[in-house]
Amino acid sequence: MSSLVWWRDAVIYQVYPRSFADADGDGMGDLRGITSRLDHLAELGVDALWMSPFYPSPQHDAGYDVADYRDVDPRFGTLEDFDALVAAAKARGLRVVVDLVPNHTSSDHAWFKAALEAGPGSQARERYHFRKGLGPDGELPPNGWQSVFGGPAWTRVPDGEWYLHLFDTSQPDLNWDLAEVRQMFVDVLRFWLDRGVDGFRVDVAHGLIKESGLPDWTEAQVPITSPGAEHRTPPMWDQDGVHDIYREWRRVLDSYDGDRMMVGEAWVSPAERMARYIRPDEMHQAFNFSYLMAPWTAAEQRTAITDSIAGVAPVGAVCTWVLSNHDVVRHASRLGFELGHSTQGGIGVGDPQPDEALGLRRARAATMLMLSLPGSAYLYQGEELGLPEHTTLPDGERQDPTWFRSKHEVRGRDGCRVPVPWQQDAPSFGFGPGAASWLPQPADWGRFAADAERGVPGSTLSLYTEALRLRRSYELGRGVLEWNDGDDLVDFRNGGIRVITNFGQVPAPLPPGEVLLASGDLAADGSLPPDTTAWIRA
Ligand code: NOJ
């Protein structure tokens, strides 16, 4: 493997197709919409885009319920639109990563329909986890496993059997012990590799294999701990067998030219368990959710950064960094709360509201810190505009299955999925030709529109663009950190740049040197205000 492979320091921009840009005016984003906005990504200066699922799907979990892995949902366009998108991206020097959802299919997938039709004991049911229930008439679920979205992880079908779904009832888990299932996904990989994709983001990468016999587990769904520690590994997560799958996929990717890559979504801790997914013959990267969840204090951020770097070192992999995605409260809102306030269930009308100015200030500081770190960084659409969460979305508009399965206890993830504002004075702020969008945008979002920020000094869009330019020219993604002490500061040197973030309550003096970029205005005496990051020429 060359040390110059593109993904080792890439900045990868997540496009959520439903909400990026709507070319056909149906209120939902589409592939032609994405293609029409690629110049924005090229000007921003990212290396690649990763698209969340656009495959045929009943959309019960916003496309993470795939009914056909080798096509495009008519809502999003056609395979020709996909090819045109890839060509337009390549023409702008952008790589394309697609989402792969192997843990479960949609209940609309031909395999699941066949399983329902074929009945108990059939070959077709082998592809999933069908079981008899407990109790005299099998009226109780086969075990106590809970769905990540709330409620039991089992649903009963009319003939009395139950099937396993770790997520929504419309997302039956596949049986990865079956060679046929493995072969299908190898074919799917090849299908998209042949169409020119540069990589895959692997959904629920820690979930595919279940402990044999499906032993009971009644605890809530929590991030896991290592075996031998206080808790045993939950029987549905991080089983050793998953690694054989990724080794096989790696061989497939390596048989193609052009450094194709895989990044795993694996909610696994501690770092040594996570590192197993990115051994040299498995995936290339895994999302660093410990970093995303690290509290906003100097000590916690420093620990998250140094532990992350140390965690991947033994396997020779690169770190990834991420602050926002389609499953968490946007960091411009998450950081606008007092320390210790959890936003895990989302934010809605009637919930405590974030301090918007504080959130944005910290978000800009956090992003500049993140973009100064060695490895690969992931951005989520709209964060370059300083977009906050929609924190007052009316409950009646919610679409996330979490909201329904938790019986309206968990607000869910709709607030970070609201369509992007492109133009301040246009219907749906330029998201599409019409006024409608599948989730309503807050009325005042014109102030975050891309055209209101482009070229405006000090705007969040200008900050991201400049940070990405400097990151590239100083090769920060390939650097090594040399740490300085400082109680309320994160302070290190990465090659030619000294990076300082002030987590304290009072301004901190800056060392001599030219301030190349700062996330907010410096104090009149040139010191660094609280919740601000500066990059100084070292
Ligand atoms: C993780 C995805 O990011 C999330 O959006 C989805 O709901 C679950 N996996 C289930 O596929």
C-alpha cells in the first residue's frame, strides 16, 4: 500500500440524498440535484463525497431499508443519473463513496417476500433469522433482544414464526452464516465498483454476525465493552466472525485499480476492539465516534485525540475524525448546551434549547481543531454553512422510525436531516424548484443559505473553505502532533502550523507568529478568546 493513497488524509463530505438538492421538484432530493451542486463541493475543497442510500426502498428508515441493492430508487433518479453524477464528480476531481447496508434488507426485498411466502422450515427463511416464539403458543419473542430504535427486536408473522430485526420491523436482519448471502454482497460490491465508485461506507459493520444460538440479552442497547471486562460482548455486536467478511471484501476491492476503500460504521469500544476492523487486510477506516462524543473540555478533547491516534497505531491505520452526521444532533447545536447535557434522543419543541451563538462559536472552533488533525475527516452536508439542528420541528412532521418505535419518547434524528438552504430568496431556500420539502425548513434559514455566505469574509462557508485550503497546503492530514502543555488549551504543533483551541473562560495569550486563520475574532490585544481556535504559522 502506497503511503500516498488518497483516503489516508481525505476530507469526505457526506451527502444525504433526501435533503441535499431536489432537481425534479417533488420535495425530496435526488441524484440530478446532487450533480447540479457539485461545484459547491469542488469550491469548498473536499476530496470525496459519500452518499447515504439512494437505492430502491420503501423509505421506512430513510433508505437504510434497501429493497434492491443494484438500482436507484425512482424518487432519486436512475442508474444513468448515477453514472452522470460519478462522471461529473470525477471531472471535478471528486471521488465517490456509496453506502452499503449489509446487516439487514428491507422487508420489501425479494428475499424477504419469498421467505414470508415459503413458510416455516423453508430454504428461503434461512436467509434471515426466523425462530419459533416462547410460551405455550409461541406467543412470546424468541429472546429478549431489543431493537436499537426501541421495542423488541422481533416481529411475529401470521404463520406464528418470529423474525429478528435489530432496527425497524421493516429491516429484517440477514443470516450471514449463509454462503448465498455473502456471495450476494460480493456481487453488489462488484456492481458498484464496476460503475466507478471509489469506496463504500459500511452500515452497522459490527452487527452482521450474531452469536450462535442467539443467547438471551436483556440489557439495553449500549456501546459495548471488551470481553473479559465487567460485561460480556453482547451477542448481536462485534462478533469475531465479522472480520472474515471484511477480509473477503478487501480482496475484492484490492482486485480493482485506483485505491478503492471501505469505511466502517462500527459502534465499538474500546479502541483495541475498534482497531480490529482496520487491520491491514480489512477495512481502511472506521468512524471515530468516541471523538464525536467527547465533551467540550480541553482535557477530554486532548484525551480523545491522543487515544484515537494511539488506538489505530498498532494496526498501522489512519484515524478518522467526525463531528456531525445524519444520526446525531448537529454539532452547531450540540455544543450550544451546558457541559453534561445529553442530546442523544434529539431535540424538539418543549425541550431545552441550545444557545445558538455559543453553539456556532464552538462548532467553528471544533471544526478548525478537527481539520488540523492527521488522518481523514468527515463533514456532514450543511455544517459548512454553520447549519444548526432544526430544534423546534413540530412532532407531527417527524418521520424517523425511532420516534414511532420509542412510542414518542425519543424525538429521533429528523432535526439534522432538514433540506439544505442554498439561496436566501427562493422557495425552499433553493433546495428545489417548489416550496415543498419532505421535512419543513425553519422560516429563518435564509441566513444560512450558501449564496448568503459565499465569498463573505468571516462566514462559516469562508472559514471552511480557507481551512480546507490551508489543511491541504500544509499537509496537516499527513502530519504528526507535538503537544504543548496548557490547562484550558488544546495546543500542539502539526508540521508548519501551531494549533491552539481555548476551552477556558478567559482569553489566552497567543505565541508570536502569523495567525493564518482563526475560528472567531481575536481580542483587541491579539489574545485568543474562549471557544476559539487559531492556526499560527510555526
Ligand atoms: C446506521 C445508519 O447511519 C442509520 O441512519 C440507520 O438507521 C441504521 N444504521 C440502520 O441501518
